Amino acid sequence: MMDKREHTAGLLAALGCFSMWGVLPLYFHLIGPAVSPWEILTQRMVWAAVLLTLFVLITRRHERVMAVVRQRRLLLTLMASALLISCNWGVFIWAVSSHHVLQASLGYYINPLLNVVLGLIFFRERLRPLQIAAVLLAAAGVLIMVVGFGRVPWVSLILAGTFGVYGAIRKRIAVDSITGLYIETMLLLPFALLWLGSLYMQQQAVFLQGSVFTDALLVGCGLITILPLVLFTMGARRLKLGTLGLIQYLTPTLHLLTGVFVFGETFNQANLITFACIWAGLAIYTVDTLRAQRQVTQG
């Protein structure tokens, strides 16, 4: 009975996590065009730092944090990962404000397949034949868009690349997700405050300058950063990797639907061919992952 309850709790947590990430375009769009993507980014960093500090104090994680801070090499590694995740956040927010949600969707569809390649590069993981086929299909989809239609999906590639390398770096270091994110956020905080101060000096900042609703949404950027991660941790602890891998496609699917049906972005022939290649690659990758997981379980 407890196993079933744990599995259900993990499933709900994972669905909550990927759903929240999936509706981020709607959240950032709700903030409105009056707020620049860069203020949204800096406010996200500032309020994430505030809420994470409270979370660390309440959960008494300060000893874990200090243990990491004392290790200079580990701190430098987290600085690198912090720069990657801030770049990822910034490009995503810019993509939403510039009506490139479809490209963001494509980037997060590509990400699982890119992780296969990064596993080969960073961890010397051996690729199975179906994994190779899946990666080649995804690469073909991107090449068709570039060569056949003369469009380079920079937003997709940057989002997939920064998040993929971020994940690879975090996998190499023995720091739990919450502690790692807290230290990354605190490392970014001085730069965020300086940037925010610059926006105020140029009279380009909106926070506390007018709408209380907008202010509340900007403060909420901290919560939408932390809550999905907490839910992800709960889900990852209780679910099999294959199950979690399937649920993760919920995020880019919600992005795709939002881009087409809410924001009215054009889903043209180039998009159709590229997405079809990526989806075919993901189908092969998913089947291969589930089969490998089944073999491990039976073995």
C-alpha cells in the first residue's frame, strides 16, 4: 500500500512540476510587455534568492551549504552552472516576449536527445544503436530547417545546449538540487542587483512603479523557480527514470500548444518537418529507454 501511495505521490509531483514549467510562457506573458525580459530575469534571480534563503533556514540546510562553500573547486563549478542556467532563463524569457515559443518548445524536445550525446562526451557512456538513430533523426530535422528553409533555430539550440550542459555539470558534482540551486542563485545575486539597479537608473524598471498585480507576478517569479524543482525532486525520488522521461515531454508539448493556439504563432512546413523528425527520434529514444529499463529490472 505504501509503495502505491509513494508512486502516486511521485506521479502527481512530476505532473505538477512539468505542468508548471509548461505554463511558464503564459505566466511571463501575463506580466505584460511593459516589463522588459531583463527585468523579469533579474527579479526572478532576486526573489528566488530570497525564497531559497528562507527554505534553507527552515529546512536547516545551512550546514550543507557551508560544506559546499568551503570547497573552492566546487564553488567555481557551480559558478559555471549558474551562468549556464541564467543564460537559459534569459533566452527563454526573451523567446516568450519575442513570440518564439515554438522555438522554445523545439529546444526542450531536443534536450533529451542532446543529453544522450552529452553522456557520450562527458561520461563516456556507450550509445545503443537505437539511441544513435534517435539522435541522427533529431539532427536531420534541424539540418532540414537550416539547409532546406534557410532558418537556424538559434533559440532552440541555445536552450537545449545550455540546459543540457547545465545538467551534465550538475550530474558530475555531489550536490543536491536545492542546495546547488541556492548557491547558484546567491552567486548570481550581486550581478542581478547591479543589473536591476542599472535598469532603475535608466528609468526602465517597472517593479514598485505602478501596478500591484505586476509587482505580485514579479515576486512570484521566485516561487515558480523553486516550486517545480522541489516537485521534480519528489518525483525523481519515487518514479522510475523511464516514467519520468515520458512525463517530461509534457513541458514542450504545453509550450507548443501555447505558441500555436494562444499566441497565434505560425506552424509552417519547416516547423512540421523539423518537429516530425524530433518526435520520431523521441519515440525511438523512449522505446529504447523503456526496453533497457525493463532488462535491468528483469536482470
